[in-house]
Amino acid sequence: MMNKITVDEGQVKVEIPVYDKVSAKAPVFYNPVMELNRDLSVIALQVYQEKQGRDIRICDAFGGSGIRGIRYSKEISGVECVVVNDLNPLAVEFTKENIRKNGVENVRASKEDANILLRQCRGKFDVVDIDPFGTPSPFVESAATSLKAGGLLCVTATDTSALCGTYKEPCVRKYGAMPLKTEYCHENGLRILAGFISRTFAKYKKYTTSVFSHSTEHYLRIYLEVGKGAKRTDDSLKNLGYIAHCPKCLHRMTIPGLAPQIPTKCPKCNGTLKVGGPLWLANLMDSGYVKRMLDLLPTEVNTYNKALKLLERCYEESFGPATFYDLHKVCKVLKTSAPPITDVIEKLHEEGYFASRTHIKPTGIKTNAPVETIKEIILSLRG
């Protein structure tokens, strides 16, 4: 007989089998590290349902134990139905039992290949959640055919080694983009993911608008609203482009377009530029959406402090540009010690620039100031 444990999370209790470590080969996939991910997902979908003003239908394409889908049913008002899908028959059995134990009659367990399920249920879901073990890239096309205008796509990617530039070839193969291994590589990874999704949806005259995203632990997570229409899709694709980065002086620039002219030499120091893309250059977060998530964040969730800090940082940086500067990296180039990051941000504000911290890196500063100005401020503070 299989040993089981009961997990309390949010407003639900689920049973999962006992196993030694989190793995795709585990009997039923459940990752306790992803509790923050699920807490934020519930709040993000609450905001979406509020905006829609009607009951919504949700597909959790990789349901595992069923905890995410059951939480959607229990913790979000106005949910008509949730389909919790998994190809693993044991996971489906656990999901069915957990549905029964939590008394959620609007949740249905499904055993199907995620791509087949999404294509069979074309236009039936308002929300599609893709949270696989690894890359989501093989499933985005099916989501594009399935989601109608006004829908919400939620995507998790755990293949950060590819998206963030440790392994370039897998990123090119899976996402059709060249990554950049820089101090802001996780933001680049989110932008590559957003750009890949936008290009995939464009084939169906659909466009995506990122309303919330974050880089946490070992994964990237993004939420995108879906619109439809050839003209708006064409306009949306103008948000694609490239980032050119100078590893010598840390100057960087964004270059819009899918086939633009990109210089090979840094205009500031004549160093060789590294280029990443195509990727999404527009906002990854909607400030109003994030603000409403902050309003709805329940104090009783286990991850409250982490979620609050992350959302507050996300709200601050939602007004900023496409990349950030790592204070310690800039100081390393200057061969000086780092001043307090709050002092640097205050000086940037005094000089009329946008400046905030970023949730991605504790030493990161998101600002529209050129790196030369940041260097001058650092040296003046080191005085």
C-alpha cells in the first residue's frame, strides 16, 4: 500500500504519495517550493475574473496532485468549471480523490495529452495554465489555437538554463531566440518567453499582453491576456526586438524590429556587443493589475511575506525600462566598493530619472539613466 501525506495549502487539503525528492519521475508530481507560485496564481486569476465580470472556465493542463486546480475552484469566486489534466494515471486517481475530499463539484479530472486536450477543447476555456516539468514551448501552439480573445494564458518555464543563457543551443531550438548570459539574464529569459509566445499566437491573428510576470527560485512565470485581430496583432509584434549588451562598460541598448541593423561595436567604449533576441521589449507587467493583486493578497497564506515583498517590488518596477543594472557589477567595473543601493536610487531620483529596485535581484536597479550616470553617482557617493 502506498504511503501518503496530507498537505495543507490555501483553503484546501490534498493527499500526495510520499517520495524522496521532487522529480518528473515521482509517482505524483507535487513541488512544495511552488507554493508561492500557486498563491500568486490564485490572486492573478481573481483579478482576471473581476475584470471579466462573469464566470470563467479554467484548464490546468499539468495538474499533478490537483492542488492548483482545486485551489482555483475553492478560492476564486465566479468559477464555472476547472479541468485538471494529467497524463499520469496515478496522478489522475489522486486528483479524483482530492476533488472528493475537498467537495469541489465544479472540478473534473482528465487523463489526456495536454496538446490533444487543448485542441479538442478549442474556445472552451477562459484560462489555460501551462506548468510542465521543464519547457512549456511544445504546448504554446495548442494554447494559441484553444484560447479565444479575452482569455488568459499562464505559463511556467523551469528550463532557466536555456532561457537565461547557460546553454544557448536549447534556447534557440525551443524558443527561436539567442539568450544573453548577463547580470539581468532572468529578465531576458522572461522577455524571450514572452516574445516566443507572442510570435506563436500571431500566426492565429491573436496578440498577447503581459499583465504580470516574475522570476523566482528555479522558474519563470508569466501571465498574458489574449486579444484578436490582424491589425492589432501586427502592431503588437512591433514590441519585438533585440538587446545589445557591452560586457566591457555595461552599456546596453534595445533595438526594435525582427530584422534591424545592429551595431557590432559599443558606441561608448568600442567594445564588442553581445546580442540577445528576438525578445519582448515592452512592459512585462501592468501596474494596475499588480496593484489589484496587492489589494487581494490574503494575510493567511503561508507565503504572505514573500508574496507581499515580491508584488511590491513588481509594482515599483512595472513603470521601468526593459533591463536593470546590478550595482555590484557596475562597482566591479569601477573597481570600487558598493554604496548603499537606496542612496544610489535617491540620487537618480534627484537627477530626474526613474529608479526602483527589482524583484529579480537584490542588488538590481531598474532605471532609465545611462550607465555613465550611474557610475558618476557611485563615484560621488564613494567620494
